[in-house]
Amino acid sequence: MTERIREFLRNRREDGPCLVVDLEVVRDNYMAFARSLPDSRVFYAVKANPSPEVLSLLASLGSSFDTASVVEIEMALAAGATPDRISFGNTIKKERDVARAFELGVRLFAVDCAAEVEKVARAAPGSRVFCRILCDGAGAEWPLSRKFGCEPSLAVEVLEHAHRLGLEAYGVSFHVGSQQGNPQAWDQALASAAGVFRACAERGIHLSMVNLGGGFPAKYLRDVPAVETYGSSIFEGLMRHFGNAIPETIIEPGRGMVGNAGIIEAEVVLVSTKSAEEDIRWVYLDIGKFGGLAETMDEAIRYPIRTPHDGDEMSDCIIAGPTCDSADVLYERTPYALPVSLAIGDKVLIEGTGAYTTTYSAVAFNGFPPLRSYHI
Amino acid sequence: MTERIREFLRNRREDGPCLVVDLEVVRDNYMAFARSLPDSRVFYAVKANPSPEVLSLLASLGSSFDTASVVEIEMALAAGATPDRISFGNTIKKERDVARAFELGVRLFAVDCAAEVEKVARAAPGSRVFCRILCDGAGAEWPLSRKFGCEPSLAVEVLEHAHRLGLEAYGVSFHVGSQQGNPQAWDQALASAAGVFRACAERGIHLSMVNLGGGFPAKYLRDVPAVETYGSSIFEGLMRHFGNAIPETIIEPGRGMVGNAGIIEAEVVLVSTKSAEEDIRWVYLDIGKFGGLAETMDEAIRYPIRTPHDGDEMSDCIIAGPTCDSADVLYERTPYALPVSLAIGDKVLIEGTGAYTTTYSAVAFNGFPPLRSYHI
């Protein structure tokens, strides 16, 4: 919570939940990344928070942009980024979207299979491609499936295929899992990446770049290591696995760039119990899983919640959203302690909500509008 | 799939997934409910699909409306419903929303605890309230939590509290769980409701109405019993538990009213495997969990998918959406058999998607627009 956000909320009069993001925190985060990984280019993961204010600020600070769609490419351009600072980082692209990105000047594309390479070769000839490899994601709080990437042995084939089709086989990417609490998590992935570099070199293909992905955590309830710790751990990994031929590197922070910059103000709509015998309270807020807090899915992300009664006696609650959907429950398996004095009408502050909230919110579920946001 | 939808899609030229709903199917569904439960008033659950075309059609057929928010009340009124045909069925309401509903003429409110009764008594004096009771939801495909309702013993207190505060203690509601495959599921809940009626009568409070909720299934992959079967099973339950004093009844179909009326057309963006050794294909569509298929959460709802190659040899696939979110996977734990000849660029039809799709879709996640829809 920053003084600027506190001041903004003090003067706010409208009804309904809202997100407030302090751009000064975003600026500080960018500087910390730039300082902690001085040899890496920062490609901000636009999907984390694509607000024009965040994008313009980061563009002015010199950031590059990792984008997931043509719309995100257009937003990055509108914010002042030149096309050479944009990566089309989604491994799942329609060929006509690759063509549109190419028209817009983008020359850097993610791939993870031969079919995707062929789309890029046809629609964005001569471009750079990097191949995403699978990584186990141990230590991450947001589930990492095998959705993106391929086995390192297949990556070598994919990059060779790109090379043969006239693309520049540029490098390797991976993702150690979102909200990654272990700075050592990059080590194993860097070992795999170095293996792909060697296998490609044996085929006469010289890769240049390792995309270290995102995964840098935001502080929620638990403390997380500082960005500096991640920076030095990654640098050691690079030296260990690449020796004196350290490649260019890219990082793609999203959550780590904007997560802790935002706070959602919400309202307690109801506090109740289900029977005369049960102690556990149900606390219903005016925001839930479909209003911006999608990352509470499977109770993955546990946000800190501040109330006007902090310091009072606490007791366990189940926290749920305002919709008529029974799945719209935030924390139930692991109940959440809140002050016993919490009452209907109280405003609560949900911290660490600058990333992956606004754009996840449903367009109109139950008639509720999408999450409102202010970037100050 | 109806001939009208087939014809519409044949002439469609735009890019991106879309939902097409055949209003004639909605009309048929309404008539089936009216015929199968002739003594029940139908309150369509607006949240299932609040498109103006659906609401206007149902209003013209004589339907009433179960609403979750002030916006949904306004939409039902705009579609031609009079306020006496509207229930504010969400048990989680801000007091100012209760007041706004009262101003709009609504006089029927759901409650499940004393605090909610007090809001209604203050903001909508003299109105009718029904108390939702908990129900175990066995046999339902969409998870039913304990989010809504209270134990029947507490319901008696809640209704007595309403009576004392000058409200009309009108009845009891329950929900047997969405996509309920067992027509007998209403029996146990009716027994509980009858118990609440008796306990209230002993206190001199005579309830009038049982709200039988929704839960009526749409056909997805498996066949479901016909609405007639539900109707007769419910009628038997009413006779068994209420004898010759059968109360007024309400039903709140949502999925059962519009689910089978809609089809989503989507496109195969990518088909790939993760290594040279693995057989299982990953099929990536241009729609996923955040683009309207939220009900694939935990693989709860398994939609039928038609392809241009149906009839060819089949093999197991993991099906995923187009976003850069690793959680955006539709079916993985239980893989989905699709034709081996399925190719990038193919159009697929996702059936049974008329309910709980459009409004669940994210406002702009990854830059993708919300699900487009047409009601014909």
C-alpha cells in the first residue's frame, strides 16, 4: 500500500470494486530488473497488465515487450515501442496473425513445433525464431502445464527446420513457472538450453539467445526473494552451463513487474454462517473469481487482505465472490483468518493485484461489469 | 446442430470464434418446461444467457425471470417483463441494490441468513422472501459448494425473523446442483423443504412457495433424461412430502433452457506433439477457458466437438485454448478423442454452448476480444 493509492482511495466515491496501480512502483520494479540483470533485455509480459499507462511508462524507460496477440502488439506500438522491441511470444498463432505482426514490423517469434515454424517461414520470412523447451515448474505457485514448449531433443529438430526454411534460428526459451519462489529454478532449464545450443552447433547452427522467461514473483502473503537474488543466481547458472560463451539473454517479467504495484478495494457484502452450530463464517465480497480474481482458481494465489479491523481478534472464514455461481469461492479448502469484527459494508484492500486481474475479469457475468482500474 | 445454425455459419466470413444460438430451440425448451411442470411458474435464470433476444422471446412466451443483480433486473424489464415476474434470486446483495430493485418494482427476494433479511426489511419493506436451504448436490456435474443456503433448521429462524420484521415469509428454495443427471435428486430436498414448512407452521407462519431451483441438464456428450421425466419425478416428490397441501412452485432453468440451443464455431490453431516419442497430440483452438469455455474448469463440463473429419480414425488429444496461460487447457486429465486427420485451420463445432459461455468470457485476456454471439 502506497501513500498515493491511499490518497486516491480516500477521494473515491463510486460503488463497486476497483484496482488502483501506482506507476511509481512499476518504475521501481523496472529499475530493479534492469539493475539486477544488467546484461538482459527486459521484455515486459503485456498480458500481466496491458493498461496504456503501464505500457507507456515502460516504453519510455526502454523496456521491450513480450506479446500474446496482434492486439497486444498494436498496444505496445501505440505506447511508443518500436517493432524491434516486440516479441510475438505466443507459441500458438494463427498464420494470418503472424502475417499481420510481420506487416507491423515484428521480426521475433516463439515456436515450439515444426508446424509453427512453417507458419512463420511462410508469413514472416527471414524472421528470428526461438524455440520454447519444457521445464518442470517445481517451486511455482501458478500451475505450469506442458501446454507450451517441447522436449529439448525435439527443439533441436525444430530449430534446424527453421534454419532450413530460411528463418534465423535465434535461440531457446523456457519458463520456470509463474510466481517461482526458488531462484535456483533457472539452473536446470539453463542446463537444458545449453544442451540445445551444443546440439545445434554440431549441426552448424549457431544460436545466439536464451529467453529466461518470467516467473519472478510478486509478494503476496509470503515473503519472496529480492530480484537481485534471482539476478545473481541466474548469472551463476549462465556461467556454469555456458562457460565463457554466455549468450544474449531476455527476461519476460509480468507479475514481478506490476503485481505488487496494485491494490483492489472491495466491499464486504455479507457475513453469515450456515447453521447455528457452525463457527466458520462465510465472508462475501463484491469481487470474486469472475470479477478479476481468476488466479484464486484452485486457491493458487493467496492475496493479502487488509481490513479496517486489523489487530482485532481473528477467526477463520471462507471467502467468496458475489455471483450466483457456486464455483465463485476464493478460499475454502484453506480458510482465511479475518477479524471477528469484520462487518457488512466494510471496505477491504486486496494487495498484490496489479497483475492478472483486470483482463481476466468476465465481460458481464451475472450482470456485473468488468473490474474498473486506475493507474496513477 | 440445427439447419438454421448451419446456414448462418455457411455465410459467416469473420475471423475468430463465435456462438450461434437458435431461438427456435429456446422456444421449444420453454414449451417443454411449461408442459412438463404445468403447475410451476418458470423463472428463467438470466445469468445463463442474458442476450436481449433470448430475454425478449421468453418474456413474450410468458416466462418470469430469476436475476442475480440490478443490471439483470433492468435487462429483464427492458425485454418486456413486468416487475411481478422478476425474482432477485441472489442471496448476496448490497443493501443499495435491494433498494434499487424495490424502486424498480421487484417484490421477491432470496435470503439465506438473518443479516440478508434485515437488508430486505429495511430496503424493500413488506416484500416476499424465500430462504434457500442447503442441499448436497450429488449427481450434479458442475460443483455445488455450500456457498448458497443454510441448514434447514436455521432457515426456520431466518423466515421467522423475516416475518417479525414485516416481510412476507413466502417459502423455501434449494438447488440440486447444475447439470443434475438424476431426476430423483429433488426428493431429498423436497423432504427438507416440507420440514421447514411444518416447523414454520408450528410457529404460526404459513409458507406458500417452494422454489425448485434449476439443475435441469443440457445434453452434452451423454444423454440426459427428458424434461418430462424430471417433471413427473418432482410431482411425485411434492405429493410424497406435502400430501394434499402442495405449495406453489417455481423452477429456475438456465442451462436446461438455452444450453442445447447454442453452438460455438472455433478454429484449430495448432496441432503438435511434445516430443518425437509421445503419441498424444495437443490440439489448440482459438477459444479456451478465458474466451467463454470457463465451465471446462476442472474438466467439469465436457462439450461434444464436431469436426470436418468425423468418421475418420480417432486418437486421444489434449485440447487447449489460445492464450499464454498454462491453466488455459480444456481437457487433459481425461484426453479427448478427435480424428487423426484434424488439421490446422479446420473449423470445429462445440455443441451445447448456449448457456454459461458469453458472459463468462474474459474482457480482454491476452488481447483476445470476448466471445462474439449471434441469436437467430
